[in-house]
Amino acid sequence: MKKLFCMIALAAIALTAWSQTPLRLSTYSGTSLEKYDGKLCNVTAERYLFTGWNTISLPFAVTEQELDEALGQGVKLERLVGVTQQGTEIVLNFQDCKAEGIQANKPYILYYPGETSSKKFTAVTQVANEESKVTMTTSGGVEVTMSGAARKTDGMGFYGILAINNVDANFTYIDNEKAFFYATRCYVSIPGEQQFTLTARHWNAGEITSITDIAAPSDIIDVYNVLGMRVAHNIKAGEVNNLAPNIYVVKGRKILVK
């Protein structure tokens, strides 16, 4: 009986391993994922990371623990939560989201504390073939989109974090026709010909909250942007979510409108 049980257990393990489709992702040119969409795959992705801030977008999820195991506990992960504008300067507001881990096909900035090198991500997980981008509009009406590159992408006219200047995670305009964003990297695009200076601002987890945490829906409030300018006067707190997606200040607390 014991021998039979062991044989059944081994057969189950073998069947599970067989059902996991092996997938090695190219983080240079990109990998066609149509046939893998929604499938449980044994994924390997070897990604080159520079010391300091990098961008990343993966077609599979990575937990906080898996991030620490792959890159070390000093790694930071942030997502774009708002954009503010003053003249030709646009501030990209990023908030710590490491506890959530990397979600499939979401654009992030990632701080890698180790030496510049190739690091390997491995996981048995579902792969998602989806578009990777988030779009927000400044109070000045400028549309800002952060996108993940599923394939090697021409960088001309976009903004990216340059490896030689990645201490603060500021995105620089690319005017070199020979520049590219390789797969699993992210870039920022802004319609039109006007060039902007993009500056990154980093917020701690929990530093930005929801309006429901600080006011009842019927409360009458004033709303300010993070530059201290009033953008709404004597409105009900429940109407705040009708404002353009951004970070605002209400009663001295920062709130996020998605």
C-alpha cells in the first residue's frame, strides 16, 4: 500500500510538472505571448538592471518575497499615482507599492541596490498578454502616459530613465534616433511637439490615502493640489472623485483620485 501511495504521489508531481508550459521571456526583443495568455507557465526572465532606478513591466506577477529573493531586500517598487504641472515642468508622483508586489502588465519604477548585472526572475504562474500602460492628465490638460514595452520599441520622442542619470528616477526626453526601449522596460509619452521637464517625486506607502478616510461624503471641503493651489471650493467630499485623476490635499492630508 505504501509503495502504491508513493507511485501515485510521484505520478501527480510528474503530471503537474508536465502541465506547466516552459516559457523563457526575451527581455531584449520581446516574446509573442498570444498562445501563452492565461496559461500556467514555468517562466524565466533574465533582466539586466542598473544600480539605482530602473523601469519594469512583466507579463506575470511577482510577490514581495520573490522580489527580495531575486534582487535583495533593499529593492524598492513604486507605481505612478498622479501627475502635477507647473509650466513646462511635470512632476510624476510615484508611491511605494512593494507590499503589493509586481502585478502582471503594470508599469513600475524599481530601485535596485546591488551592482549592475543581469538578474533572473523565475516563477510558476499565469501569463497575461495585455496592454501595459497608465494614463493621467495634469491640471493644465497635458496627457501623460506611462507604458511598458512588450517588444523592443523605438525611443525617439519618448521619455525614459537614462542609465547614466538614474539616481532620482527622472525621465529624460529622447532625441536620439538610435535609442530604444527594450522589452520589459517602461517609457513616458506626451502627445504634441512641446517638450517638458519630468521630475519624479517619491511617496511612502500609506502617505496618500482616500477621501473616505478623512471626510464624510456630505462634508463641505476645499481641495488643493500638491503645489498648494486651490482647485475646488466648498464642494461635497463625495464629489472629489469626479476630479481628474491626481493627488490632491484635503484637510492637510494627501488623497489619490484614480
